[in-house]
Amino acid sequence: MAGVPDQRKNGSRAEGGGLATDPDLPPPAVDEARLEAEDRKWTPAKIALWAAIALLGGVAWFMLAIVRGETVNAIWFVFASVCTYLIGYRFYSKVIERYITKPDDRRATPAEYKADGKDYVRTDRNVLFGHHFAAIAGAGPLVGPVIAAQMGYLPGTIWIIVGVVLAGAVQDYLVMFFSMRRGGRSLGQMAREELGVIGGTAALIATLLIMVIIVAILALVVVNALGESPWGVFSVGMTIPIALFMGVYLRYLRPGKVMEVSIIGFVLLMAAIIGGGLVAQTEWGAAVFHLDKVTIAWGLIIYGFIAAILPVWLLLAPRDYLSTFMKIGVIVMLALAIIVVRPEVTVPAFSEFAGRENGPVFSGALFPFLFVTIACGALSGFHALISSGTTPKLVEKERQTRYIGYGGMLMESFVAIMALVAAISIDRGLYFAMNAPTALTGGTVETAATWVNSLGLAGVNISPDLLAETARNVGEQSIVSRTGGAPTLAVGLAHIMHQFVGGTALMGFWYHFAIMFEALFILTAVDAGTRVARFMLQDSIGNFVPKFKEASWRPGAWLCTAIMVLAWGAVLLMGVTDPLGGINTLFPLFGIANQLLAAIALAVCLAIVAKRGTFKYLWIVALPLAFAAVVTITASYQKIFSPVPAVGYFANNAAFSKALADGKTEFGTAKSVAAMEAVVRNTAIQGWLSVIFVVLSIIVIATAVLATVKAFRDRAAGTATMDNEDPFVPSRVFAPAGLVPTTAERELAAEWEKVPADARLERAGH
């Protein structure tokens, strides 16, 4: 291609044109021709296997989407998702790898040529998969699908499964790869380099502001889950010393013994979970670990600062890897329980609220609000910050980015599907009684049952006794108006698991286990989010004070960490002390802001792919970008300009302002003047932030399109396109690319095993 450098060939050559290999070491990569030969070899057994996967997936989708009787068996959700993920990973992600990213393992990653023992550290691919998955899997895949179940099961199922294959996993993989090729630069900094001053500045401001909102809402969900819960506080707190031990063990005591430390960490984690229940039952444990939400919020703020400045190998990576055992283990266990128990789902494919915008759980029409409510399970901008934050600084080899980036996002999507199944497996009346606000349910089992039955839902006739019995079974005083999604997921998980193991007597255990599991799930995203926020601010300030771009410069790292922690900490405390509950204030803004950030990330990827000259496959990025842009801009427009108070921020603001001016002491869901004033303040903040976010996003998308057009014209004119990748550095290490090494990788790994460990470390520059 005239004027466009071949990234693969240029990236594989040292100065002078020779292959950059060390004659005293085995090759740093498997021969590419052999890799392609292995990949393209189709045996009868292999053909039969993929034919069976495709057939099972097709049957499952047929049962979910076409054969819709009064009920649908939950096993079809498991089969439809797993089969689609396998096909998407094996075939679609391979197309992206072969024609867009074109990784070259002979080229050193930043973790090798920038190794500093703190932020840039070569990390075993499976440990890094655990860290990355734990970091991206926050509140979104747990809470969003539960809330979106109001619309029925089919819209959410399609978006979660198809959306992740074509959009979410594509974004995560591409951002991670491009950031890795640029020394681990943040998304905002990449935007500045690829889109110019206007688009780059808009992206920098947008990502910093959105990051503050995202980390604050993640922390708020943790606070709500752990507030006044001694069991949860003890168990989650114990993961910190366990992770510190794992970090020291893997780095100094038994280097490279990943499986060994994994087993130890898993045993300790199970002990912490069981011990939490025992400690919570003691008098001293209940007194020490029974903390109010403000205290927990301050604890999170302090923890966030410390976690972001410690070396990544000491706390962040092992803690995230540790929590991944629990996350993936619980989700797989739930999937197996669904296959065994085979619960029947009575929720319709499209509910009565699918064509309305006044649903009791959340307001707004199916399009576009379903697609911003279900964020992290299908497409999430927050992931782009992790994929351009901690993870690209830890990757050992370029080809591992498909496994970690694309594969990690598929696993998160499976979490979202399991959350959706758990939510729709419980009684529909119970679902609405739990997720509607107290202003609608009345807060008691009697008033809640009356209200749910008044909705006129087909086949729903709930009784106060059922609500009271469910609360008793899960060990709670009440489950009415337990909004936010997490309690509903816990009840759903307990509902399925008690039929699988333990019976009704263990429902309380499974419920509280799920609550603790959700808190641990989300907290790991706060860890990584804070560190990524620090990287982003350092990159931004570094445009004016270059010293700040040095990630290892401690004064800059500490200062930027403190600024970002104070920013999201202030929003967190506002949410914790909000008289109406911060989750109601921040979650709608979180959903839209998160998807706007995804559009920004895809726009940056579009410009980079165009500059690489890969126009034939540009549609792989353009398709999800166009969808994300239409959805988020439409949602932002409606939230800003809708005259319906339940939908529009400013319409709601005007309604409550008028009520205050008329001298009313309560209005709508607000039962006091203080609560009414909070609504006025919060809706104003939400409204103006939405205006800022959507304007900045439109600027970034527009400049990305212009950069793409310019790259096309440059190619046609034979003009060279600027390459912002870091210079090629030859690699002197080897590691397999995926979960299971191929035959060729095992053979090469055996050659490397013959090289003395001291020699390997010395040659790798450590």
C-alpha cells in the first residue's frame, strides 16, 4: 500500500533490516507460518465439534426468540450465550487479529522494555486475565441487566450476547492493543495524538470527568452493599492482606508458581468468606465490623489512594486475580445449577413496559434506554480506560491481547447473562416489589402486594405472605423496595442455588454470600479505576509539564492520585448523604456517560485503524461506533430535552422547583423539603453534566471521522501517515498467547526452560 507502512513487517525488524533475535536465546516467538498452519488445519473431529456448537447455539436461540410459550427454560440462556461466545472468539476475534491488529511477538511490549517493578511489570497471562477481568467487571454486569429485566427477557439477552461479540469485546481488544503499541498510553492521550488538539482536548476532558462519575458510582454500590453488614466488611477487608501475601509469595518466595499461589489464595478466600459469617455472629465482631455508610465511604477513599500508589504486583494484580476465582467460580456454579435445576422463566419476552416510558423500575422507552441501562455486559467505556490503563503495561506478549481483551469481555458478558437469568427466575410480582421505590410500594408487604397487583400484569397475583416469607428465608427483615439491582440478584441466586445445594434452610446463606460476592466484585473495579484515573491525569498534565508523563516519578503519581481520589470521593460522599439515595441520583448519569465514553474509545480506534491503512475492515469498528453514537446521543437528547419529568432532568428540575415555590412540603417521591431541594440540586447537576458529556463526545466523534477521511485521502495520494506507535524494541522473552498453549508453543517453551533462569532475567533486562 503506497504511503502506508506495513505495521507488521516494520514492527518485526531491528535497525539495519535484520531480525532482532538474540543468538544466545531461543526465538521469542513461534514461527508465524507454523501458527497459521495450525490455525487453518481442520480435522474431522474439529469440524464435528464446531458444527455441534453451532447447532446447539442455533437451537437455543430458536427456543428463546421464536418458540416462546408461557414459560421458557433457563438452560437455553446458558447454551445460547456460551455457544455464541465460543464462535465469536474462535472466528470473529481471529479476523480482527489477522487483519487489523496483526500482533508480532518478536516485538517487546512496554512491560518488557519499560519494566520498572511498579507499573510496568511482565505478568503471567492468566494472572493478568484475572486482573483485567476483575478490574472491568464492576457494577454494570450485575446491576444493569437486573434493572433492564423490566422490559422482558429478550431485548436484554440479544444486546448482552450479540452486543459483546460485535461491540464490547472489539472495543476492549483494540484499545488494549493500540495502547500497548504506544507504551501503555491512556485513552485521552491517544486521542490527543490521533485526533489533534481539538478532538484530543475534548476527549481528555470527557474521559477525566466521566471517570470521576464512574468510580464514584462503583464505590457507592460497594458502600450500599457493605453498609451495616459485619459479614461483608470482614470478608471483603480480609482480601487485602491475602492479596498482599500472594503478591510477596509470587514475586519473592516462589516466583512463577502461579497455580500454587492460586490454590493457597483460593483456600484463604473461602476461609475469609466462611469466617465472615462466624465473626458477624459474635458480639465483638458485630460491634467492630458494623459500620455506617459514611465510615465505609471514608475507608474506601483512603484505600483507593493507597491501592493506586503501591506497586501493581503487590496489591492490585494479585487482589484482582484472587477475586476472579470467586467471580468466575460463582458464575460457573450458577450456570451449572441452572442446567441441573432447569428453572422455568415466566417473564415474557417483551413485557408490558417494553413499549412505554413510564416503567416503575426505570423511566424511558426500550430504545435507547435499554442499551444504556445494560452497560458493562455488552459495551462499556470504563473498560477502555482499564484497557489503556493498567493492563497494557503488564502484557508479556502482543498476541496475548486477544485472550485478555476479547476473551475477558466475553466472560463479563456471561456474568451479565447469569445476572439477568437470576433476576427473571424469581416471581414477577416479587421482582417489581423489590425494585420499585418506596413511594410506589408503600414500604410494607401489604401495600407492596396491593400496588403490584394493581399493575395488571398477566399471571401476577402476589400476596403479602409471599413477600414476608421470602424475607424470612433470606434472613432479612424486609425485601420490599430493595432497589439498585444487587438484592434482586442475590434473591435470584439464592432461589436457584438452594434448589441445587442445601434446600430452603440455606437460602439465607446463599443470599448473604451473593451480597458479599457482589461487593467484592465491584470493589476490584474501584482499585483499578483509581490507578487508571491517576494515569489519565498524569498524561493530561504531562502535555504541559513533561515530567508528569513519567509514571515512575513518585511525586507526580502521588499528587495525581490524591487529586482524582478527592474528586470521586467528594461525589461518593454526596451520594452517600443524599436524602433520596445516591444510586437514584447517579446511576442514570453513569449509564449514559459510560456509553458515551465507549463511543469516544471506538472513535479513537476508528482513526487509528484508518491510519494503519486497513480500510477494508474499517466496518468492524465503524459498526459499533455508529450504533453507540446513535444510542447515546438519542438518550442524552431525551434526558436533556424531554418534557416528561420522569425522563428529562430539566423537566424534573422545573417540576420540583415549582413545588417548592408553591410552598409544598412534599412532592412525588420526596417526602420532605430537604429531599425536594436535593432533587432540584441533583437534577441540575445531572442535566448540565449530560450537556457537557454529549457535546464533548460529538466533538471527538466528528474529529475522528475527519481523521479517517484524511487518512483515506493520504493513502490515495501516496502520502505517508504519521505513526504514533513506540519504536520497535526486540523482545528477549517468550510466553504462550492463550489459556492453553498450542503444540508449537509448548515446544518453544521447552527450549526456554533449558535456559538458566539467571541468564533469562539478565538478557531480558531485569
